[in-house]
Amino acid sequence: KKVCRLPQERGRSEAERSWHWGWRRSARVALEAKRSMAPTRSVASKRVSCAFQKNEARSHAGNARRSVKRSGFGARLGLRSQLASSVTGRIAPVAPSLERLRTAENDVTKKCQRNVTSKALPKDVDWNAIGTYILSTALQFTLIVVTLKALDFLIPQIPWSGLDDLLPERDLPTKAKNAFTFLFFLFMSFRSRFFSPMDNRRPQVEEVRERKMPSWMPPPAAFPIIWGAIGLLRSASAFLIWKALGETYVVLPIVLFMLHLCVGDTWNTINNVEKRYGTAAFVVFFVLFSVLGVAYSYYQVSTRAAMLLAPTCVWITIATALIWRIWKLNGSERMIPRKVSST
């Protein structure tokens, strides 16, 4: 049997003494745990510790009620009031600590939100440039579509049959119409920037040499030859689509082809004129996806036209990898356009 060390324990039964000493041990463990909590502990660990103390107090209160009910001394000794005061004294320090934890957690959450917002949306984003790129591309595309619609209206009005009087056996009206259409697509393949309100000039050799280039990059003299061949193939493929769809200009494959040209002209402005190489590394993927969409739409109409456009898809895929590698070698400039200082 345990020896009573407190005067108020004299005359109590074994159940009462065991309950009292069990409560003292639990209180001492909880106090030591509270004192051992370092101020640098995380919010989650502090919350778990406070929840553990609160659950321990509730469990102790339930055990005490069951013990008092079995022993039958609750009414005589007033243990219920003592129990209530002891449990209240143990739970009371928990509430302020929980409130402090909630406040600290809210502060951390707000700080994280500010950091994420500042990283996602920098303050020096050039929204005017972004709006200019979108509106200029939309305006150029609209002008080209209006031109195609005008051709659909004007071409049938031209008296092509008058050419039969010159050489009846040659079928000159059909050949003249085909030649005009091919030359129009050839002009659009090389000079689609005629409809753009922005400067879409191509880069100069001196500008290319100023930057670090990968070892597998083709020589600068090869680019005009490659783009010349691609322009001819693009014109021929668009001509085949025009013939296959009833000699109509405003059809989905040709409209998608014109959209691809507009996106490419906007990319030339970003990369070659404004020299925003990070933004160009991002926008080049729009150029790639647009030409792949054109190739798919061509394939639905004419396999021959899609095969003629396949080299364009291959070259733009290589050019995308080349642009991305150059962007990496030259410091990985930020992709979001930044405001240019007035100085």
C-alpha cells in the first residue's frame, strides 16, 4: 500500500488514493511535455501536442468518473467538484495556446500566399506588349481572311473565258486561274507579314553570331535555302487543298494555314525585333502546334498535300529544339515579357 503524503488523503479508500495519484502522474507528465516544447517547433507539431494534452485530460476525466461511480464516494467526499476544477485547470492553458497556434498558422498562410502571388505575377510584366501581340495577330488574321473571302467573290467574276480566243487548245482560263492561285499562296508563304501591323523582319547574320549557339546548329547560310524550299512546298500543298475543296479559298485547312503564318510573324517580332528571347522560347511552341494542326487538317483532305507539308513540320520541330537550346545557353531569360526601362 502507498503511504499517504498529504493530510487531505487521510481517511480515503484505496480507490480514491489510486485515482488521486494517477491524476498527479498524468498532470506531471503533461507539465513536463509542455515545458519541453521548444519555441522553434513547427505549427503542426504544436497542434498535435496540444491536442494530445486535451485528449489526455478528457480520458482522465472519464476514468475518474467511472472510478468514483464504482467506489460510491463521489457524493460524500465531493470528488465531482474537485474533478471538475482539476480538469478545468488542466484544459484552460490549452485554449490560449491553440489560439496562438491558429494565429501563427494564419500568418504563415498569408505569407506563403504573398510569396506565390509575387512569383506567379511579377510587378514588371509588360501587359501592353502581351496585348499588342494578341491584337496584332488577330488583326493580321482578320485581314487575311477578308482577303480570302474577297478572292472567293472576285475570281469567278473575272472573264477567264476570253483567253480561249488566243489559244483554244491550251485551256488558258484554267491554267491562268491555277497560276494566279499558286502565286498568291507563294506570296503568302514568303510575305504574309504584309498584312501585319508590326515589324516582322527576319534576323541578320550579325545578330545571330552575337549569341551563344549549340554545336549542332546549321550554318547561317543554310537558313535562306531551307526556308526557300519550305515556302515552295507550303505553296504547293495549299494549292492542292484549294483544288481538292472546289477551288475555294475560305476553307478550314487554308484558314488554319493562314493562322500559322500569322503566329510565325508574331514570333519574328518577339525574337528578331524586340529580342525577348525568353518570350520567344515560349511562343515558338504555338508556331509548332499550329503547323501540326495544319498538317492534320491537310491529311483529312489530301494525303499528297500533307506529305508536301511534312518537311515543314520536321524543320519547325528542329527549329523549336534549337531555339530552346539557344535560350538555355544564353542565361534562360524570363518567359514573361518585362517592361523596358525608359533609360
